[in-house]
Amino acid sequence: GAGVSQTPSNKVTEKGKYVELRCDPISGHTALYWYRQSLGQGPEFLIYFQGTGAADDSGLPNDRFFAVRPEGSVSTLKIQRTERGDSAVYLCASSPNRELNEQFFGPGTRLTVL
Amino acid sequence: AQKITQTQPGMFVQEKEAVTLDCTYDTSDPSYGLFWYKQPSSGEMIFLIYQGSYDQQNATEGRYSLNFQKARKSANLVISASQLGDSAMYFCAMREGQGSNTGKLIFGQGTTLQVKP
């Protein structure tokens, strides 16, 4: 079956612009996670959804970052007034509801803010 | 606070030999899970192995095994019979707590493994 997909694979934008990053989790997975990975670093947690609700958004760096998952499947990470420091690979992962042992990661979206 | 430490920025191993990648962790939660992921140059994160804090035996998955030493708070990854395709970045990660309201992984800085032919 299909894995986690993310679009776009690459996004180049200018400082101050608004961007949306999309994640399609594995069908039937109710848990969805967003992480951010800077060059040479490990991924850093941003937000976790269980179903439609954000169960843990403690990793969002500031109020420019927002994520939604209105129907409990596809999620969109939204970044307002982008800054050069937002440049990173944004990873999405999903896992089945009752089995949290493994998170399946998507290929990521590489965001470059000029 | 939760923390994962990987002290080896880079490692080399000869093909067909075994290699150990170090990971130590810090948590005050008695219930936690430890993970290892592989990230090749293509960028995808590939799950390798999982160890629960209450598991009595060390986890094994094919050529991967996790040397879990709870008292020392270490969870080293052992790769046996290294292959050229094992060359990648390896991340140790921890998930604290159980239940549906937790799930985030805390990752270490990673170790780059290069397998020499």
C-alpha cells in the first residue's frame, strides 16, 4: 500500500511569504506528527494529531506556525511571514491508533526561505 | 527533561564486520520507548528497531539488535555483518509515556556510518 506522502517535495519562497505544506498519512492511521529537521540535526517535534485534534502542539516554535487536520486524514502545516530560519526539511509521520511503537515517515518537504 | 545523546558524529566499519552505535538517554518517566531510525542520503526515515522500557529482552530485527542497559540508560544499536547499503545517518529516539495523548519522538543528533568495501 501507499506510504506517507508529502507535497511539495521542494518549496522555495521569499522572506515574509506564506506557505502551506501538505501531508497524506497512511490510510487508516489516526496519529499524525510533524517534525522539522535542520541540516545536520535530528528531527525536532512540532505537533501531534490524534484524529482531528492536536493532542500536543508544544513543539511549534511560535504563532507563525499552525497545522490543521480537519477530517482526520490529510494535514496541512501553515507558516506565516516566513523567515530565513524556517528553512529546513519538514517531515510528516503517521502511525496506527493503538500501536504507537512505529512512526512511518514521509519523504519530507524541503523548504528554502530566501 | 527528556534528552537523547549520540556521542559519535561519524563511524567507519569494514564491510561484513559488526558495528555499535551509541545512544544514551535521560528521562524521569518509568515508561518509555526507544527507537532507532536510518536516514540514507535520499532523506527518508526508515524505522529499524524498537525497545520498550519494560521489555525484559533486548530487541532484535534481522541484523539489527538493541543493547538495552536500563541502569546505565543506554540503548546502543548493533549492526552485524555490515553491508555497503548500511552507509547512512542513524538516529536514536525516545518516546515518553503511554496512552493516546503521547506520541512525540525526541531524536538525538545522529551518527553517520560509512561502510568500507
